[in-house]
Amino acid sequence: MKQVHIMIKGFVHGVLFRFSVKELADRLGVKGYARNLENGDVEVVAQGHEDKLKEIVEFCRKGPRHARVSGIEVKFSDSGEKYSSFEIIRQ
């Protein structure tokens, strides 16, 4: 199992970005979380099979319909903490 850490920049708050990532993650059987950051970015940590994680990354490059992604940072690693589901973290 692999893990990917994704930081998404742009107009990504208030456009259902986290909800859309969760829907995709649930369909793919991917675990982890998505959360809004105070600086306006969205952070996604996902664990699963590498091919499924690549689908998450590709979705994050565009985001949902009203998002305007200006860039993403992607870091793959071996999975660390184990997650039991995919959650939206609200702050």
C-alpha cells in the first residue's frame, strides 16, 4: 500500500473540492482525509493501491467544476499512519 500527500493551490475553497475528493476516494476504496488550510490551499492525504492514488492525483489537477486549480504538489511514499476511511476534516 502507498500513500500520497497532495497540496492543491488556487480557487479551491467553497467549491465542494473536499466533498468531490471524498466521493472519488470512496468509489476507489482509498482511505485518508481532505481538509481546507488557512492559507487557502486544500490538503489531501490518501492511502491505497498506487493506480487508485494516481486517479486521485489526476482529479486534483482539475478539481470539481467550479474550482480553478493553479498548481499542486504531490509526494508519494510508503503508507504511514493507517486510516480506516476517507474523511473530510473540518476546522
